[in-house]
Amino acid sequence: MRKRTIYIINKIQRNYIIAAVGLTTLAGGLTNWYFWHMMRNAYFFTKNPVKLLQNFYGIFLSGYLIILIILVYFLIVISNRTFGPLYRIEQDLKKFLDGDKNKRVKLRSKDSFKELADNINKALDLASKK
């Protein structure tokens, strides 16, 4: 089976990733706002408040970017394991309906919906015998 090189295959998967990244960004922004107010209060109690704020933002933003990159990677992997099989099932059913009566749904070993694919293949076997 040929490996797919398209990582985001449909609108549902794209919307899922955008929503998760958006919520993460919102959470990061709220955390940033909260810490900004905490640091602003700590400003009066330090000898070098500018350095304190620079260190805080450098650490916070670099950590946030690393977490965001890791999150996007895992979202793509997890969503491909979920939405990839649905896309594959849809494409294989279209080929069957277009006249390829030997077409069956084949999924990767780690994909979701294996039981669904097996039941669809049984239905396709029954339909092709008639």
C-alpha cells in the first residue's frame, strides 16, 4: 500500500487541529496575562525588574512554542489515525460504486475503525455476489 504524503486530508481534520491549536493559544495567552500581572507586582520587590521580565518572557515563550510544536505534531498523528481511515473508506467505497467490484477497504495496522472496515468488506462481498 502506497504511503500518503498529504498530512491534512479533509475539512473535519483541519477544523479539529485548528480548534485544538486555538484553545492552546488561548490558554497560553491567559497564562501569559496572569503571569504578567504577577510579575508586575513582583516588579517592586526586585533589584533588577527588567531582567526578571526578560528572563520570564524568554522562558515562557520558548517553552510555549516547543509545547505548541509538539501538540501540533501529535494532533496530526492522532487525527490521521482517526480521519485517515474514514477518508480511505470513503475513497474505496467510491471506487466500488464506480464499478470496481473487487475493491475492498484496506487499512493500516495502527488505524482506527478496523472493525468497521471488516464489516464494510463483508457487505461489499455480499453486494458483489449478487
